[in-house]
Amino acid sequence: MDPTFRSSRLIDRTGSGLLVVDLQTKLLPGIDGSPQIIANTDRLCRAAELLSVPRTATVQYPQGLGPLASPLAERFPTPDEKLAFSGAGCESIAQLTAAHGLSQWIVVGIETHICVLQTTLDLLARQIDVFVVADAVGARGARDHQIALDRMQSEGATLVTTESVLFEWCQTAADPNFKQISAIVREG
């Protein structure tokens, strides 16, 4: 058996990007579990920075819905502004996909049944593998959230957790960044 073989269904840090969708100050108060969503997203951002995984963020109508929440605002000083619910057409996604040859996007954010769903389906239509981080997405209503997760999964997106993304990016305990990734994992 070839020890270097990796399934194409695993997240590959050299072929994936992290997309933060609309984690904005005026939207978050109504989202169930928003403190954990922000914490998990921040953990993913720090790991992406450590492992050189490209990342970008979107904001939906920031004049009305506010900027990205802290600490994400500091990580993404110029997020893509959008009016469309789908963020798949944002310039930074196209630029990063082309520049880094990305075939996978890890998606986090809000709301699960609106912007996350539409972004995911549009990325899938572009033949991009999408991994939706189930513990880093949310909605105002539990039913909307669950139905959106089910729909995305049935359409071909893969549901993952923050911890699974961190370990798939790292791949091995022999990685020089493993101790730092392990510390980020333990925060959860």
C-alpha cells in the first residue's frame, strides 16, 4: 500500500481556500451559537495563516448590516462587498482560485439557508469541491439551518467540523506546524 496516497475527498491545504461569509456585527446577535461560530472561524483563520491556505471574506450590504465582527475584521480589512446573496461571484474568490489552482473551498459563515447555501451551490456548479464547516455556520432559525445543511449535502457539499478541517490541513503529526495546530484544536 502506498503511504503517500491521499483520497481526493480529503481537504488538501495546497488546493483549498477558506471563505468567510457575512459574519457581520448586525447579523450575529440573532444567530444561534454565534460566539462559537466566531471562535471556530477565528481558529480556522489562524490555522490557514499558519499553513499558507488562501482565505477571503464577504460582507452583505455592509452599510446596513455592518462590518465583519472582531477579530475577523482585523484579519480581512477589505472583504468583498456584495448585494447578491451568493458570494461565489466575488472577485477575490476568482482571483485566489486562479492564482493558487484551488479546487476546494472551505465555507463558514451566516446565514446557512441564505448566503452560505447560495454560495455553496454556485461554487458546486463551477465544479469546485465545497466543504461546509457545520460548527462554523448558523442561522436565526434551527429549522432553516438544518434544512440548508441537508440540502447542501444532498447537492454534493461535504459537511465537516472545525477540528476535522484542522487535522486534514495538517495531514500528519510529523508536520512542522503540528504542535501549533494541535494547540488551536485544544482551544475548542
